[in-house]
Amino acid sequence: MYKGTVLTIIRGLPGSGKTTKARKAQERFGAALVSADDYFERDGEYRFNPAQLPAAHAACQAEARRFLASGRDVIVHNTFTQGWEATPYVNMAREFDAALCVVEVFDGGLDDAALAARNVHGVPQASIAAMRARWDNDLLAAQQQQPLAPWERA
């Protein structure tokens, strides 16, 4: 049994069950949960603003870093459609000598229409289809091949 810190990435399309799986894992293992969606929760209401996505992901990464620095296991549940999105967490796992685990729920066996109807944040079917189209099947292999965000590439 592993005795060190664990950083778990739970990835999947909106409505696939990422948060449900993350909460079940938290109950079982006591890890801290972090998500970019947390940034948009205000007074129990989800108020998404796409212009704030960079700040949301920065806050998510800062929370994960804070928990890892304190020796706590962390579960990050975001879509992670492409490998480069995992780079900050791969680097954190290395920095804190944490085991890195990737759990994939992808679409939970649902089509885009069902995912759109099921997701709690109102992500439209067209956005889910676009995420599905850009999905990297092997997150860590894709991350190693292209670790930089599109705007950081030369």
C-alpha cells in the first residue's frame, strides 16, 4: 500500500459523473476536492463567466498546491480534455513527490444530448460535442507530447 501523498485527476465530459465520483472517493479516502467550477460558486449559486476561466483554473491549481504542501491527498475533478491541461498537476505531483493517478469517466456511456441534459452547469450540447472532438484518449501521453497551452506555444 502506498504511504505517500496522492494527486488524483478525475476527467470527463460535462455530465459524465466526475463530481459524483470525486465525492465518493473523498468519502473513502478523505482527500481534498478541488475543481475550477468551485471558483464560480457564490452563495450556493453557480455563476459561470468564461472570461474568468483563467482565474478559475489558477485558483484550482493554487488550492491543489496548498493541500499537497500540507501533505494532504488531492482530487482534482475537471474536464481535462487535452493533455496540456494536466501539465500544472503533473508538475505539482513531481514537486511534492506525490503519486499521480488519472481516473477517466469520459462520457459515462451517454451521448452529447444526454450529457447536456444531465450536467448541472448548463453546458450546451454543441460545447460537449466540441470537447468530445478534441478529447485526448491518453491524457499523460498527450501531456508529454505537448505540455504547453496553445497560447504558450511558439
